[in-house]
Amino acid sequence: MTQVTEHFYDLPLYYDIAFDWDASDEVAILEHVFTEHADGEVLRVLEPACGTGRLLRALAAQGYAMTGYDLNQPMVDFAQRHTPGNVVVVQADMTSATFDEPFDAALCPINSLGHLITDENIAAHLRCTGESLRKGGVYVIQLSSVYEDLTEFEPEQWTTIRDGVTVDLTWEVVAEDVDTRLAHHRSKLVVDHGDDHYEYTEDHTMRVWTYDDIKRLVADCGCFELVAIYGEEHEPIDLDTEITGETGNLYYVLKRSPAGRG
Ligand SMILES: C[S@@+](CC[C@H](N)C(=O)[O-])C[C@H]1O[C@@H](n2cnc3c(N)ncnc32)[C@H](O)[C@@H]1O
């Protein structure tokens, strides 16, 4: 057995296999949001923290002109090699990435924004993403909020086999502290690749959100308005709902307000 010393995000092949689920459900809610909430047609789409590019591929296949960026160079290299030639992938940071030509929409699925821990970094991300979208464009962020009772949350575990490589991933929210707004997540990766067996456990410090945080940070950034929320079954959620982790991993629709570029 080999103990993998790299971080999970430095292992793009195994990440890509573990997250190689059918993306049609995610594409459906994103296309619904583009149609319902963006002004005008959505053609150019940005994905901050795009990882290995699984949604860049899925949305490019629907005809969108996709650009993605990620902080981790191994993720960027993998995504560049495994997306169609018209997809742009660059290395950039969520707190500062800007682009010359504005996009019609952006997306940040599966809690990736939780990697930005402080209000300052989240505000910086909202501002630079707002600057990268045209007026009337939308930014779709998928987030879960702090749990009322974390003990009810079961670790998520799944196994994926691709091209003879078996990847078993367990993702657990170990603790959440609403006072510090920090959560402790743990991922355990077990890989069988040819004759090699790898096991690796990594602890991640992530942001804990309250719904009030989300509303405040969006209102304060000056370039987005929260216009809709959708649940995991794509059901609309009233903006006045008391949202907690138990409400689900929700899609927040931010619309680029007139104050920004474009
Ligand atoms: C859970 S993965 C999500 C990848 C992809 N969006 C998906 O849905 O499969 C989170 C990604 O966030 C990236 N990341 C973390 N902090 C970042 C930052 N400050 N700027 C850009 N990317 C970041 C990681 O490298 C990782 O690829």
C-alpha cells in the first residue's frame, strides 16, 4: 500500500474518476436558470474553480462557449488535455480572476466557493466575477448552509471504476462552528490502479455559511442581486425560507445588476 502524499486536488485523474457522474441533472438546472433569469441569450459561460473540467465538457457539448479556471495547476493541465479545443482553461485565483470579454453566465457548483474562508475573499470573488459578467448575466452558485443538527449528516461514500482504475471516495463534514464560520471536512480516497493501492485522508478547512451571510455578502458586493434559489430537485425555494444545511445543497441565482460592467 502506498500513502499518497499529494493533496486530493493534485490528483486530477482520481478526482475526475470520483466525480465522473452523469452531469445531465446539473446541466438541466443551469439551462433552466439561464432561460428563466438571464436577460438575453446565454452563449459564453465561465466556471470558476473548474477542477478537471467535468462541467466544461458537459456544457460545451450543449453548444456553450466555455472558459474555466482553477488555482491548482495539475487540475488546469488535466482540464486543458480533456476538454474540446474550443474550451479555454487557465490558472487563476477565485479572489482575483478577471477576463477581457464579458461572459453571459457563470457557475460554481458543489460548494467550491467554500474554499474561500473569509468574508474579504468571498467579497473579492463576487466583485471580480461581477466584473467578468455582462449586465443581466447570471452567476449560479451551489452551496449548502450550516446544519441545525450535523449528527444527522451521514458521510457520503461512493465508488467509481473507469478504465480499470477503482476510486472509492468518502466525504464527511466532521464539524461546523458557526461562531468562527469554519467547517472541518475530511475526504478519504482509496484507489486501486493496476498493482498500486493508495489510501489517503485529507482534512479541509471550509467556510460555513448561514443564509444571512449569503444575503449580506451578495448585497454588499454591489454587483449582484439574489433573484432565485432552487433546491436539489430543481424546485423553486422562496427567498424568505429559513434555510439551513437540512434544506439541501441549493442553487443560488445571482443576477448581475446594472452597476457593473457591460
Ligand atoms: C470540489 S472541486 C470542484 C471542481 C469542479 N467545479 C467540479 O464541479 O467538479 C473544487 C476546486 O476548487 C479549486 N480551488 C480551490 N480554491 C481555489 C481558488 N482560490 N481559486 C480557484 N480555484 C480554487 C480546487 O483546486 C478544486 O479544483
